Amino acid sequence: MTTTAEEDRKTLDCNFPRVLSVLDDCMAHARAKLSPAGVAAYLEGARVIGKSGRGEEPILEFLEEMPLVAVQLGEDVIADVVEFTRMLARSPNSRAMAPFLQSLLTAARALESSELFREYLVLVAQTMQRTTPKVHGIDSMYDSPCLVDFLNSVPSLFGQVSLNGLRNWVDYGVKSYAHDPDNQREYFKLLSADSRAVLQRERHGALLIDNERKLDLYLRGLWASVLNFVPYSLAYDELRKPMPYLDNLGVHLPDVYDALPNGVSGVDRYRALLAHIVAHKRWSTPLIADNFSPFQRMAIEVFEDTRVEYLAIQEYPGLRNLWCALHPVPKEGTCPEGWSSLRHRLYTLSRALLDPHHGYTNPAILKYVQRFHEVMQAGATTTESMVTLGIQFIVETRAPNDSGAKIYFEDTEVDYRDDNRQMWRFIEEGDEEVYENQPTRPQQVEEKENESLPPRLYQEWDYSNEHYRPDWVSLYEHMHPKGDAGYIDKLLAKHNMLAKRLKKIIDMLKPQNKVRIRYQEEGSELDLDIAIRSLIDLKSGSQPDTRINMSHRHDGRSVAVSLLLDLSASLGDVPEGHTQTKLELSQEAVSLLSWAIEKMGDPFAIGGFNSDTRHAVRYQHFKGYKEHWGDEVKARLAAMEAGYSTRMGAAMRHAGHYLAHQEAEKKLLLILTDGEPADIDVHDPRLLIEDAKIAVRELDQKGIYTFCINLDPKADEYVSDIFGKQYAVIDNIARLPERLPQLFMSLVK
């Protein structure tokens, strides 16, 4: 042992066998990278960490990582790291020392400056302080439930977000789960949907959602093509690494692309991918996959990829530079002995076919580059012509190790190309069998009508943290089951005198000016001019115009209405001093209102909602905007039932989504409810009230006027917080059938 090694061991003053076994190598590495002062600080820091009493793991991490961190950021950060580690050792969070030291090199490479690195240390310290339980708000006796999980996630996080994005992601997790350590732990492990949604919002790079319109215009303008974009995330699927592909749903592509070191932006990477996929869509024809071996399919795909790119480059020559910048450059002779080199050969060929200045010397590669260009210059090429080239290339270049398990992947992943599934058709066993069609039973038809759509996700406002919880509420919508339409007719007959008074008001409010709408296949009367012209065409042997009817609409009024009904369990209660439930009175009032709006000619929809936690908000359609007030709608209203809770914000956003698409100058959302927003998974009574308030504000920004009719005598305590002055409280619920239509008419005068 040299004198220097003895002095190092004496200074370190550590007896861990594993530490001593690597100390000489670590010190040699440090002396090669650091100044003498840096080496002294490094060794002293290792001694301090070794005396912390947390075993050999922290000191091993420090010895291995710190020289690289110091080279990246400067030797001054050694003291900062040692001091921070000492602080951890003295706190209840001492078990986080090793994960913290493991995260340093990733943070240093991602941040690239000592100033930002020190901000990262501050962020870790704040996370520890905010998540460590305190007794009487002063003393910390237990460790943070999530600090270790957070530090273990840092390498993955810095690969996706900036330091500011990381800070926002941490802030959300700390605030949202301040009193829920189990879910907080899941959040910082990147296991919860909430965690991933917030991380997605903070990710750097070109987000698909931000560039979707631009890319859609790119496809329409340059390629005369329209494709639906279906994003997927690469952040949580690092092992499988999904590839882009085209299917009946549209083009599946990553939700974010980072800019590359060679200067290609994320948006340009999307353009390269879409150009390649559209080229396949335009020029490729499907092949029967069962006719070829897997190796042959690989070769055919490479030739076909290059063929469609060649054709695209003839139209837009600039694509060659973009694709060459994204295509890897496999190096000849790099595949190790005994490894399968087939993939490497194919992508060497792919590069040579794309890049005229490839510089390869392999005779087989050069031969097939020449043959490919001869085929392309002959004109009228097809996918079938690439089949011949692909099979011949496999036959002539086959090597003994091509079928081996060890495959050489270096520089062979072309990420702007799709997986070519649209090229292949597979004949599966049983495809050729013909089965007799079974008649569909009426019960099956009814079940299909009642089948709900996939859940629609809505954000929810968290007033305590002052930010949205993304994709927090799952809303399920479906058509309401039908009952007896005659029941609603009886309710209308019951209020016959009220209906007559309302009709007089309606006649005064209804616009008197009529506009004729011609050229209708179905209308209220025959358009004689068009009918005579069509008859002349028919007699003369020409194709007659079948649009020979006309109809009328009122001019001077443009109102669309959405009536949203609270169907929570309290609607089934009988108010004190009454004999009818709130549900029965609501049915009477909604029926009268619907009859009145139909008479006025305004388009309107009726929906109902209730909730059973944020995972199950149910939205039921009673009437659509294009439906008329008739037996179908009456049957649904007759079957109306009450149950569950009142998560109002998501239902208002959903009703507003449909109302915003109506072509009307005035858009009115009426909410009929009998209580304040509440749900069984919410313990803070203000949370859903504040969310509904924000939902009203969102709708107002879309030009939708929101008005609440509340049946709760105590509603004054909270309803103004949500709706401002846009509400009415009906204390005498028996007058609801009369008051509801009157309120509507006063709003639309």
C-alpha cells in the first residue's frame, strides 16, 4: 500500500470492508478529475458522511458519484452536498441519504449549472419539511412518508420536466395529499393517475395537444389528408417502447416530442412522422403476411419504407434532409462476433437508400442500393416490386448467426417510422368460415340503446391549493330509460288552467316575423315554384330536384336552452306540509316548462345528474336539442328517479359542452336543484361549492348564461357564492310548476 493510500484511509477513518475495497480506485478517479483542493473537500466530505451512522451505502454513493457531479457543476457544490447530507443525517429522514446521493448525478446532468443545482437542493429540503409529520406543529419525530419515493423518481422526472415543472409537480402532490400519506406515497412513486396527469401537464418539449391544429393544417395543406390524432405516452412504458402506427381510429403517435441535439425540433419530428405515414397511406398496398417469413417481412418493410419516402421526396425534396437528420447512421463492422447482424444490415441498407452520401463500402449494400434506384427510375413501382427486392436481399446476405437470440440494436431504431401494421393482412384460422346471421332480439336492441358511452374526464377546482385537479372526475352519460308517457300527459292536464295563462304570455313573447326556408325534402307545405320546375325536369327526362317542400321559422329570436336537473337522493323527500315529493313536483314543473319552450320554438335539451364519488358522475339525457317534445321525451321524464349525491361542477361543464355548440345568440343553462353541491368522498363542504363557482365562471367565458332555481329554503347561505345574483329560491315548493316557466320567460324576454 502506498503512502498516499494510507493517508487516504487514515483521513477517511472508516472500517467498512466494501468502502475500503473501492477507496483506492475512487481516489485515483477523483485525483484525475479534481484539483488538490477539490480532492481534499471530497475526502473530507466522505469522512463526514461515513460518521453519520447510516451504514456503508451513503458513503459508497458519495465516493462514486461526487467526482462526476463536481466536474459537471464545479467543485464548490461538494460542500453544499456534504452540508445537505449532514442535515439529512440529523433529521428523522436519515434513510433518505442514499437515495438523495443517487439522484445527484442525474440532477447535475439535467440542470447543468450550480445555481439551478442549488435550487434543486432547496426543493428537496422544502419537500422534506412540508411532508415530515410534526407534533404540535413544532417537533418532527417521524420521517416523511414520501421523500424516499420522490428521490427515487428523480431520474425519471428530470427526463420529462424542467426544474420549474418539477417544482409544480411536487407542490401539487404535497398540497393535495397533505393528510393522506398512502396516496401521497403513490403520487410520488408515479403510480397514481393524478401524478401522471400533472406530470403530463408540466412536461417540456413539443406537446401534441399544443400543436394539433398546426399539424392538422400541415396534413391538409401539403398532403390533402385528414387524420385523427390518438396520442400515447412514452413516459411510463420505457421497456416496451411503443411505436407510432395507423389504424381505423387514426394515427397513434407520442404525446410529446423533445427537440434533438442536432437541431430538429419536436414539431419537425411530428411532421416527419406524419409525412411518412401519409406516404404509406397514399402509395402502399396490403400484403398477405402469412406468405412470408419474419425475416422476409422485415426486409420488405425496409424497402417499402424507403420506396414511399423516395416518392414523397419527389414531391417535397426538403423531406430528404429532415428524414436524414432523424435516421440513425449504422456503422459498418460494429456488430460483435456471434451476434445476429440482420437488423443492423437492413438499417444500414435503409440509410444507404435514403442518403446519397452514405459512404458505405459493403458490396451487398451497394448492389441493392443500385437495384432499388433502377426499379424506382423505371417508374410505376408498387409494393409488390419491393417484395422481390426484400426476399432476394435476405437470400443473398443471410449469415449463420441471423437466427441467434443476441440481436444487435445499436443505431437501428428509426423513431419517425411507424410499425407498418397497415402493410400486412393475416389469415387467421376460422376467417374462411361462414356463420348464419342470428336475428337480433328486441332485448338486445334495448340493451344497446341503454349502453353508456366511455367516461368523459373533467378537471375539478381545488380552492385550498388554488389549482385544478386534472382529469379528476369521471362522468358517464347515457339515455334515460323510458316509462309511461301517459303519466306526463296527466300531469299537463292537471295544470290545464296554468297552461292557458302561459300560452297567452308565450304568444306575446313569440316572434311574429317568419322566414321561409326553401328547398326542403320534408317541410310543412309544398313549394309550388320548385315543384313545377321538378315536374318539367321529370317530363323532359332530366333528374328532378326532390327538395320541393318548404317550412318556416320565426325571425328575430335566437335562444338555446339547457335544463339541468339535480337527481340526487334528497329529491325523493316529501317537504314538510306537502303530500308530493320534490321529484313529483319537479316532473310537473319540467313538463310544463318543456311544453312552453316547445311552443316558443326555442331549441332546448334536458339532462339530469347525480354522483357516487368522483369516479361515477352519472349524466342522463332526457331530451336532445334536435328532438321535439313528444312521447319519447315524456316517457323518459316519467321514469325519472332520485338517488346518490350532487357533484354539480362536472355536470355543469358537461351540459355547457353541448350548449356551447348550439348556434344561438343567447345560450341559457338552467339548473334545478334542491341543495348544495356535495358527495360522499368530499369531506370539506366548501370544496364542491367553490368548484361549481369556478364552473359558472368558465361557462360565462364561453358566452353561456347560468341561472339556478333552488328548492332549498336555506339556499341563501351558499347559492349566491356559486351563482352571484343569477338565482331564485322557491320557498313554497308547491308553486314550482307555476314559477319555473315564469322564471324562464322573464330570462328570455
